[in-house]
Amino acid sequence: MDAIVLLKDDHKTVEKLFKAFEKADDDAHAEKRRIVDQVIEELTVHALIEEQVFYPAAREAAPDTTDHVLESIEEHHVVVWMLSELASLDPKDERFDAKMSVLMENVRHHVEEEEKDWFPEVRKAMGRNRLVELGEQLEEAKKSATRDPLKVPSAAN
């Protein structure tokens, strides 16, 4: 699978989880906790593989995307800290739904920028063979990726 297709598939997976969260009843605390825990894992792994594998390759192949990459890393920084807060927040806490709502807004904005603004540039610069090779590297990186949001490199910046 090519790297951009893999990353877009991750985006779709997370969006489905967001929609499930939005549909959950206000008092469905156990269901919301389960959904949020999945979101935490999906986004943590996704952010890590982007930062360690995809972003460096994108910057190398398409130097014009450097500003996009740097902005994306800053967006990751905000997201991983929110994920770490959600991990320890009781779903009955009055801030739980609000925090999740802000996380969803941030992630949706990030996804839109990646998919519309700079993934096409990266696709053009890399070509199919390089993207497939990179996709394999991303798949491999997922296997050993941390599930702790604060261990994603951008968390420290």
C-alpha cells in the first residue's frame, strides 16, 4: 500500500471513531471511554509514524513542503497532549466531552490540510514506487510504535 493511501486510511478510521463518539448518548460513559481509548491509540501511532518516517521523507522529496511539515508537527504537539489528558480524564468529568470536541476540531483541521494542501505535492514529488516503499516502512513502524502519546517526539517540543 502506498504511504499516502495508508495515512488517509488512518484518517478515515479516526473519523469513524469521532462520528461514533458524536452519536453516543450523553450518559454512555463506558462507550465513550472505549471510543476515546481507541482514538488515543490510533492517533498516537499515526502521529509517531508520520513524524519518524513520513515527514522526513516528504521534506526530502518535496522541500517546498517543509513549512507544512513543521506546522503539522506543532499540531501533533497539541493533539498528543490532549490525548494524554483524555487518557486520564474520567468520562463523567464535565470537561471530557468538551476536550474530545476540541480534539476532534484540531484533528479534522490537520487532516484537511494534509490531504488537500500537501499530500498531492508529496505524491507528485515521490512517485508510485517510492510511496509504496514508504508505505511498507510505515506499516513496519506501526508494529513497534508506542501507545503513549507523550512518547511521540512532538510531545517534547
